[in-house]
Amino acid sequence: MRFKLAKYNGKNRYTCPGCGKRKTFTRYVDTMSGNVEVSPEVGKCDRVNNCGYHLTPFEFRKNGGKIKDVDKVKHVTPDLPLLLDPSNVKHHPLSDCNLFDFMCRTLPVDKVVSAFKTYRVGLIQPDKWRSNGVVFWSINKNGQVCSGKVMGFSVNGKRIKRAITSMHRVLLGDEAEYVIKPCFFGEHLIRKGSVICIVESEKTAIWASIVYPENRVWIAASSMMGLSLAKIKALSGHDVELFPDMGKGVIEWEKKMQVIKRFARSVKINSFILKHNKLEHEGKDLMDFC
């Protein structure tokens, strides 16, 4: 047998194209060359019952080296809810939100209010947190709420790294098993003919929508590794401009461009990002330069 699944060594797990979970996906290795299979979508998710994604090198090549529809690759019969209902969640007023207050100090208040409403940003206080958490609801093109990331922010608008969870955990508990149907943050705003601009963080997407609104839809991948195949399909037929965080983000998103080209009308990495992509700017994004 020429190909086999790589043995887990603590480093060789990736983000699953099916469920979007990190470190659950193992790729195939070519036993003759020792290299992993060329396409990052070829492999198996270890969440067998809750995801079931498995694409073999044989199936991939039999299909002419084209990526199968994720929904046809994974075989899931979930017994837990995929979608969420924000109306069942008690939200606090945005006036109590550090991120909202920070943006109102640096941008026109009416535009900040409009942007938070447009992206349907919420505010809650998880039981285990001492402060409020901003809820970034991820809503797909059909208006379905696929997930919600809960993040804490300081008074200067900076993310509190230790304060982060998901609405699935808040509603179902830390130990619950669940299946997420991945989508971009802001995906519900995509309209025909608009240029889609993708950043990593939800905060930057909201900010950019206020600063650079002209015929652009700003959405967030939610992380450097957030450009999963399941999300990328929503870009079909659009012109796409990528704004990754500098350094590793640029490297990772350059790798994804070939996959995006299979769906989008065009794709490029923003010239400003490439111009300032220097060692001393590692990890910085568009918002850090304005």
C-alpha cells in the first residue's frame, strides 16, 4: 500500500475541512517519498461519530484531482443541534461592551452602532467569567446561525487571550459533543457583485466595514487556519481580496489561494499587506496600521 495515514506525533494534525475542528485531521503519507499527500483536503478526521470526514488519495485522484463536495465526503447523522438561536440568549446592552466603547472613541458613534447591528454582535456574561464577553455570531448565507465565538476585550479594545469560549459550550456545556457547520463571520452580508474582503479577526472585519465601506463586504475567517473548504465554497463567483495577519498568516493564506481560485472569480492578497509584510510586523493586521 503506497499511502497510509500518518502516525500522530503531536505535530501532524491539521484543521478538518469537514467540521472545522483544529488538530483532529490526519493526512495521508506517501510511503515511497515520505511526503504528505499534495492536497490538504486528503485525510481523515478522528471525530468519527461527530464528523466522519474521510477522503482517500485514491478517491481524490479518481475524481481527477478535484475536491469533492464536503457534504458528500462526510457522513454525519448528528444527534445534537448544528445551529443556534440567538433569541434564546440573554444579551447585555452594548453600552457595557469594552470593544464597542473603544470603537466609539475612535470612530463615528452612529456608524459603530450600525456596524454592530449589521453584524448582529451580542454581549453576554458567561457564568465562569467575571466580565462581559462579546458574541460574534457566524451567520451563513441562508441566515442560519452556525456558531458564536465569545471573546473578552479590555478597555483599550485588545483581546483578552485567556477569555475565549464558544456559544455551543455556553449553551451545551464544556463536555458536550456537537457538530458545527462552518461559515465565515459576516457571511450573511455577501451580496451579488460585491467584492469580498477577508480578514482573520471579527473585530477587524467590523472596523474595516466602517473605514472602507465602498462596495466591499468584510468578513472574517476567525483564525489564521480558518479558510476551510467548507467556508470557501461561499465565495463562489465573487472577487476576493485577502487581508491575512502578517508573517505566518500571509504564508498560510498564500497556500489557500489555489483552492479559493476553484470557486471565486478572482483572488489576490492585498498589496498593502504584502508591502508591509516584514519580520518586525509579524502578527499585525490592517487595523494595527490605522
